[in-house]
Amino acid sequence: MLLTKKTFTRQLQCTLVFLFAFLSLAVAADRKDQAGTRVVWSDPGDIRSKDLLNGSGGEEGRPKLPVKFVAEDKKGHSSKLDVEDASGKKWKAKLGLEAQAEVAANRLMWAVGYFVNENYFVHDLEVQGLPSQLHRGQGHVTSPGHVENVRLQRHFDKGKEDGDWSWRYNHIKGSREFNGLRVMMALISNWDLKDENNAIYRDKDGTERYMVTDLGTSFGASGDRWTEAAGKNNLGEYKKAKFVTNATDKHVSFSFPRFPPFLYIFDLPHFWHQARLRWIGNNIPREDAKWIGGLLGQLSSKQIEDAFRAAGYSPSQVEQFSKAVQARIAELNRL
């Protein structure tokens, strides 16, 4: 049926109104999108003066011990407790294999300008009111009211947590600072790069700070392994893992994150997820890798050793981990 002139005009008007409304919403969303700044890094200032023994919280930020039990956190892979220190501050206590590695990784990330939570390591933590039986983590209870090898962490205080962010789809991808973050993940071998391990913190002025909130799978192999003991916090695996695998005039690739063992193919979702992360350590712009290498190169041997001292490693482990990290930094600075 042919449209009358009047009907055609009305439909054209409706279409124009719809398009105008759509464009208005798009512009409004874009303005809202641009209202806040998105950052993943801030200028660390004088890196040579950074206190890696105490980290972002400083000596004054240390928890006032003992702590009292609040609740058991049953989420995630590691055993965790919610506790409150003697000054009333709330902390998340992580128990087990990831505790040491996370503290050391936290210090190195903070030293070069990436956002981190405040955290500290405690060899023997007194927890008042600790239940006689934990749902998880009972193996870390050394005596009534005491747990061993604990990372105490306070949430980032610059803004309110506003969801997580995706490695593959985000607003900072392609920036020098984001590529530097990719290099940092390779440097510390933090291969558990799930999006849920990332968080966005939003300030009152709209600034969004992007942060990797879980660094526990660091300083072991360059990817998932059959056992936890091989995949993270493993000096031998970290020392023998290859770092830079290829460097051209424009790009650098790292042996990170590695594919999980092939038999994980029978756990296809996990295998596929890990395989899809391979891009994070590959084809990073050479200039961006050199940039983060230059920042890391300002750290002294003592500062790097302090990062591992802060994590409660033995003197021998401190020395060996520090040398392994310095060797990787030297590779970056030879690019």
C-alpha cells in the first residue's frame, strides 16, 4: 500500500525524533564517560627513596596486634579470615602458600607506581576468638588462637570499589601504563589473571583507579601447574623460568603466561581460559617494556631484598629471589 504524504511525513518525524533521542543519549553517555579520568598508574616520585620493607602503608600503617576474629571468608581459593586489630582497623588475613609471594609482589608493584592494597606479613599471628575448627585453613593453625604465615591486607583507601575490570576489554588498553602492567605481571610471574582479581576504585571526583587486587600466584612457574607448590611461591621454578622469549625493533614477548599442562584439556573451561590469556605477555611495544624497565632499574639491591624480607623469606631465599628479579630487570634494560 502506498503511503500518503501525511503518513510519510509523520513517520519521518518519528524517525528523526528517535534518532535525535538516541544521539542525545549517546552524547550524554560519552560526556559521563569522559567526566572521570581512568588511571592504572601514578608517578611514583623518587623510587630510590621508597621503603619496600613497609610498603604503601609505611611503618605507621602496620596492624596493631593481636587481632580478633570477625568471620571466616569462604570465597576464593585461599583460606581467608576477616579480623580486626587492636586499634579497630579491619584486615583480611590470607593463609597459606600465596601469603608470602603476594607481599613481595605488592612491594614491587607499588614501588614503580601501580596501585596496591596495604599489606603485611606475619609469621605467627595471634587471633583472639579463633574458632576451634575452621571451615578451611585448619592446617595453618599452630596452636589454639594462633595461625602461621599470614598476609594481612587492608582495602585500597583511595575511592570506593566499583566492580572489576577485564584484561581484554577495558578503557586503558593500549596505553603505556597498561602495557607496563603486562610486563610487571610477567616479571613477578603472576599468572592467575582472572578478571575477578581486578578492581576499579572510584573517587568522588569520578577518577577511576584500575588495580590488580590479587597477586598471590607470583614468584613460581610462568603458568598453572599440576600442584600449587610448583605454580606459585617456588624459588626453583621462578629462577629457571625463561623471561624474554623474543624481541624485535617494535615488540617484546615473554614466556608468560604459559599454557597449563596438556591434560588440563579434560578441564576444558579452565584450559581455554588460561590459553586465551597468552596475549598478555606477547607483542608488547618495545618502548613500553623499556619504560617500565627503566623505572624498575632505579631500585637498589637492598630495596628489592627488602621486598622479600617484608614477606618473611629466609636470608638465603631473600638473596636468591632478589638476584632472580634483578636478572629480569637487567633483561628489560638491555632491550
